[in-house]
Amino acid sequence: MKKVLGLVASQRKLANGEILTKEVAATAGEDCQLELLRLADLKLELCRGCYACLKSGGKCPIDDDLYFLVEKIKAADGIILSAPCYALGPAAVTKVLGDRIIALAQIIDDFWGKPCVVITTAGIVGWEGYTSSALNTVARFMGFELKDSHMFMGALPGEGILGDGALFRVREMGLALFGQARQPGKGECPTCWSDIWKFPQAGTAVCPICGQTASLVAGENGVQWVYNDLSNMFKKEQLKHHFQEWLGGKVQEFISRRKELAVVRDRYKGNNF
């Protein structure tokens, strides 16, 4: 029996994300058992930026449900992460979870490679914003292997699975969870699947999520995107280096410069400095 953990960010019960999550799990295989957690029902506090979790063997000192969630993820064979689009981005609880990544990255070996699909929902085309790009990033930062990701349209609860091709697409995602991952879509970053690009200079595109670069070359059929080497942003070694070694080094640097920096900070004490 494969355990599938559905993490749903909507506070609505039987909302589009929950329905789509259940359909993915049902299609993933007869030997799959779904456990559904509503992230909004968990007590997840804001990261304090204290860096206590960077100590050797350290854990986040906040007394909340983070490590309850950690144990659920550890026990799962696959993850379905779902969130609705609110104000052009994923529901805020996903950001709260994502901000705890420094603590989670200390145990990234326990999560690494767990297959995951990401479901996002929005009410109307053109108002999706950065929802999928942001939620995909949360999944990748947690060390999951992103097998598929899709934005479904539906403003009303239950409507998301009724759109043209929606049922077929969500069942594709179910097959992908423990099967073959989909390829990056048209216009998506080949490394992280973000559809957001920056253009710092003529002929150059940069993914602001992972740093993937591309050259824009004029051709007979219009502008061609020529992607450079894939970014290493979400490789295990890079994540461990950043969240364990580099940040750990910054903690030691702060300790050595504490008196110097205290002089600067003291200038701004109070509201009427």
C-alpha cells in the first residue's frame, strides 16, 4: 500500500483543490491510500529568523505543528500539494510553510526525491499571477521530485474539475505521481517550470526563480529561445550548501561582528530615532 499525503491550502471543505487532490490520488493506483491534511487547520507559526535550527542537530524552537507535518511527510510515499490563487498568488499558508524552509532544509535528506504533483486553482484566465511558480518552488525547496503541475480554472467550489479537459488532465497527474514526469511546457523554465521571466538586456532572458538563462535569437519563424545549461538551484547539493553551510557561516560571521553591527542597529532604536 502506497501512502499519498494530500496537503490542501484552501480553508473551504470540498473546494476545487480538495476535489482535484482526491481525483489525483484515485488515479495514482488502486494500491494508494490518501491522507488529507488542510494546512490551514495546522498551527504553523511565522519563521522568526532566529537561526536556532542551524545549530548542529538543531530543530526549530517554535512550538507548533511543523514537526507533526514533517512526520506525515516522512511517512508518505507521494505528495499532492494544492492551493487556490488568492490575490495573484497561492494561499498565504503556503508562504508560511515555505518560510520555514531553513529548518526543513536541515532534514532535507528525509524528504529528498519524494514524488509530488502540484495543483493550483484560479477563478478566471488572466488572474493566475505567480501562483503555480510559487507553489512549485515550495515543493522543490522541500526536496520533492516535481512530477507534474497544473493550473485549473473554476471560481465556484466543484467547478474546477468540470472545465474542458480538466478531468483528463487531473488523471494524467495521477498517473504521473508514481510514473513518468511531464516535460516543461511552452514558455516554462526548463529547470523549475516557472512561467515568469526577466529580460535584463536585449536578447537575454533570466528566470527569477532559479536563475536559468536563455538567449533570444531571431530566426525565420520568429524569436527562438535557446536555453543555456540547466540551473543547479534545486539540486540537493546546492540546497544543502545554501541552507546549511552558507547560512551557518553567516551566523558565525554575525557572532564575530555583533558589536560592530550593534552600533549600527542602536542608531535606529525606537520610533523617533
